[in-house]
Amino acid sequence: MAATPALDLEAEPSMDVILVGSSELSSPVPAATGRELIAYEVKVNQRNIEEICLCCGSFQVHTQHPLFEGGICAPCKDKFLDALFLYDDDGYQSYCSICSSGGTLLICENPDCTRCYCFECVDILVGPGTSGKVHAMSNWVCFLCLPFSRSGLLQRRKKWRSHLKAFYDQESKSPVEMFETLPVWRRQPVRVLALFGDIKKELMSLGFLGSGSDQGRLKHLDDVTDVVRKDVEEWGPFDLLYGATPAPGHACDHPPAWYLFQFHRLLQYARPSGSPRPFFWMFVDHLMLNKEDQDLVCRFLEMEQATIPDVRGGVLQSAVRVWSNIPAIRSRHSALPSEEELSGLAQNRQSSKLPAQRPTKLLKNCFLPLREYFKYFSTELTSSS
């Protein structure tokens, strides 16, 4: 696959770039350790940057960094994989695209890019003081979007999208294959089939669905008892299949496991056969499934679930269990509620007569990685109530 297309700087006069010359990459005096010595090792000691971890400066390189020329050690590789597709509420990625650190990040202003970079990476790999110059800009284009591939020591890999997929497939412990991310000119509006739960509001707030005929489409079904393969093929093709057990406050007309069986059946109908195009699915349990049913889901969908909690003031307010091949869903939450807490929450939901919450709000950020694959028509994310 070709690399990210060069931006036409004449057509985008508001976009700012920084051209870094060799004078801005003066070799540091070897008085520090780690990342601060990367420039010294490369420029003075003539060490190949592929032999140095871009993230921490270690010489114990495990493999190559997927986006930029340089190495990555085993601990930093694990950190990179966990952070690769994590997004904040503003729609931008949560961590630096080079080293996966958080904190204050520089955001790419290309409307089709969601990547961020930490000050330390920019100053060490591009040139001292570069982060300050970028921070002062009104509209900055990042290192994966620039028309030229090198900025200081930072060299964008050729066909970095292919490298990223190969990196994920080889290094990730997940059995789910990652689809190669798509450049913006190849992204099409998303086509969604939603079963037993309507996610239109969430997808619209993220810009995946709009009012125009070319801005994605969603077909929502509550009853799939009589749906056969021919129906799904005529309605489709689809890019995303969503299914769920009933949300709190909604009538449960079937045993909870029934929703899994129907979802799995339609998943076989909707999954493209012999096509390399990205296809995603998500099954959500609103704490309706018991332990035996959960094990059944894991066996049918061939993966472990992720639990997404809503904790406010130290109190568990809501939670959902999610099975999905959308990247990074299982990386998002580290401090998870105990099974006792989840069981208590499920019992309270069943006995409560309060108006139902909207648990799909917890899922909103889970859909954000789809921005790497499909068109989105809004740059400002709105909250869903």
C-alpha cells in the first residue's frame, strides 16, 4: 500500500510545517543517558538508528518501530501495542504516536489525522526547541502527514501502514487479525447492521453517520427470528455488525444467551467472504449473561471479553462487557471492577424501577478506532446523553 499522500501545501495555506536543517540537530554532549543520547549515538558514533529504541534509547532492540525508522525494545513494544488505538473524548489518540507516553501532546491539525506527539520525542528526534515552535503554531501538520518523509532524525517509514499491520499481527498476543489502516482517499462511509440495540446516536456524534445519502448508513433490527442469509446479503454489504443483550429497563423477550446465538448466526451471514476489506463486529452484554453464558460467548467469538466500567466518586455506576475485533478495546481499562461488584450491579439493575440509563454511552470511544478505516464527517465530537 502506498504511503500517506503528500498534502498540497499551496491548497492548504493554513497548514504550518517546520523544516529542520542539520544546524538544529547539533550533537548533544554525552552527559545524559537514554533518549537524550540518541542524536549523539547516530551523528557522532555513527550508530544505525534501527539499533536504538526510539521510545527509551535502549540498545536492547526487539524489533523495528512500525511508523518511523528506528528500533523498539520489548517493554516499549508492549506499551505501544496497548496504546496504539486508544482515543480521548476529543477524538484524538490518547498517547504519543512515537513512544506511547501521555501528558501534554502536540496534535496534528490535518482534519483527517488523529495522531499526537509528546514534546520530548519532538525535541529529541526532530531538534531541540522544535516542540516550542510547534506549540506556537496555529495549524500544524504532523510527521505522518507531511509531504516530505524526514524531519531531523525522524524518518517516516515507506508503506508505514503495511508495517503497522505486520507489527501488530506479529507482536500482539491477540488472536484477532488487525486490518491494515486506510489512507483518507480510500476510506468509504461506514455501513452498519445493529441488532437488538440502536447505536445511531453514538455513531452520529462521532461523525460516522450523517443526513446525506453518502454519509454512511445504519440498519437496525430488534427481531431477527426470521432473518435469513439472503436478507443480510440483500441489505448489505456491511462494515460493522453490532449486537447486544437488552439494556437495563428494556424487556428481555428471550433468554440472554439467545441474543448471542442470533448475533453469531448473523455474523456468519454478514462477514465478507474472501474479501480483504475491513469488517468489524461488536457484541455487548449489559450484565445479563451469567458465568456459563459468558464462557459460551468466549468460545463462540474466540476471544475474552473486556469490561468497560463507569466509576464515579469511587462508586461503580454502570458497566458493560464487550467482545469485539475493533482494535484496542481490551487495552482501554486496567483497573477493573471485581465480579462481586458487577454481580451486585446486575442485581440492582434488575430490581430497580428507575428510568433506564443509556449504557451505549460507555461504548462511544470504542468506535473511535474506526476513524482509521472509514470516512467521518464531523471534526467536533458531541456528547451522547
